[in-house]
Amino acid sequence: MRVIEHNQLTPGTVAASVITVGNFDGVHRGHEALIGRVVRRARELGVESVVYTFHPHPLQILNPAYCPPLLTSFEERLARIADLGVDLIVWARFDREYAAQEPRQFVTRTLVGALGVKEIWVGPDFGFGRERRGSIGLLREVGSQVGFRVEVLPECRLGGEVVSSTRIRRAVAEADFETAARLLGRPFSIHGPVIHGAARGRRLGFPTANVLPREECLPPPGVYAAWAQTPQGEFPAAVNIGPNPTFGASSSGVEAYLLDFTGDLYGKELRLRPVARIRGEIAFRSVDDLVDHIRSDVREVRRVLGLAPEAARAAP
């Protein structure tokens, strides 16, 4: 599998291919179905399978106020697409100059001239090019002229519900991790490097790992029961997402207290898989109240995750 940037393309980079084009944020079940079809058809035709995507998200450039929080980082998006068995990922560095190209120019120069498209697979709401003037109709028109087919895969549904990045974001915003996992095809997770924080948790007896999330889409502020994947294995965790109002903090963060864990995680990658929201964010009257509540949170995390209470675990 290869990954190349759009500006590295030249005429004939790929002799013949089956292609799909899109943002693919989250790489959810619908994306998997579409990309899977591309991979199968490419193998049947004896040509390369190609996924063409963008970075950053077009709305981050064209209308930042309307750009949704992303479910996956760019790096994870590429990795998950690669796992689906494609031969080539092409990504375009999206800026205003790129956005200004005419749709027909994109089809003839990029899809046909550089990537040798024989079939292109898209979803029913597909649009592309300057001001999204490009349409499935335009693809079919050009395809009939130069010799490629356009296939439209119906929208993916699970239990009568359309699978979409928008629906998954709403599930995450509602802390509905069961729905998010069902539509993603895997558990929703937050991951990133562990960075140095204010060390308040350590002073309180609950040392936390401060995670700098690579994802932009986060659950609402509160405390969560979660599983934490570390280089040493998986551990239960109480995770606080949001500001820390007890100490007057206004900026949001992700802090994980790993139960039954000892070790140094600074600089390591940590992946958090939230299971349930325990409570919302609270500004406590005193540090003692906060500590008492953290103890209660830890007991609730153990209960939610189906673990034995700490006292029972410590008994001989």
C-alpha cells in the first residue's frame, strides 16, 4: 500500500484504477462498505484500488465556523483506510487554490490523466469541485466520453438508521457510546500522547495521565468509566473530560486515572475507550469534597466496568 500527496501525481501515475473520493471522517461502516467495494472491483478487473481524500477538512478552509469536530485524526484516517486493503491512498492538501479548480478539470486531469480511472464508486450525495458544482451527473457525462463507469452505492443503513459521520458525532455528543460503536464498527475512542499537567491529581492521591487528544470530537464534560490501552496492557480508568472548575480552570482537558496501574506514561500513547458517563462536571466547595467524590467515582467506575470492589480485590 502506498500513500502519496496530490501534487506528486503526474500523467500516468496509475495505469488503471477503481477509485472512490471523499473525506471519510471516522472511516465508519458506510465508508468501509464503499471502500470494500472499490477494493473488490479493482481485484476483479486486475487494476489498482485508489482512495482519494483531503486534508485538512474542506470546511476548515472554506467555512471554519461550520466545520464539524473530526472523529479521527488525519494519521488515523489514513491508517484505517490502509487496513481495508487499498493499493493507493492519494491525499490533497486542501486550500483555497485547490478548492478553486473546476470539477471537470479535476476529473480529466486527476482521475483520468493521473489515476487512469476505469470505475469510480461514490455515495448518493456525492459532490465535488469548486462550490461543489461537480455532481454524479457530471461524472457520468465525462465517463461516457472518455470511457469510465460511475457506480453509486446506496446509503448504508443499520437498523433503519443511516450511517453517517454526522450521526456518530451526535451520538458522541450525547455520550451514547453504544450507538457510536455500532455505526463506527468499532468502539469510539480518544487517543493521544500523555503530557505533563498541573500534577494536582498526584497531590490528591489520584495521579492522572493528561492526554492531548488527536481527535476533535469529544464527549460532553464529565467523568467517565473507561478502558485505557497502554503499552503495558489495558486498565480500567476514571476519565475526566472538560475543565476543572474546582481549581478555577477554564480550558478543557482529558485526564485519566488508571486503576490498578503503576508506571510512567509521560510521552507514551494512551487510547481511552469510554463506556459510560458517570456524572457531569461539578465545582466542589473544597478539596476534601473533591477527594471524597473521586473515591465515589472510582467505586462507580469499578461497578460499571463489572470489576470487583477494591476492598474485595485486596482480600486474601
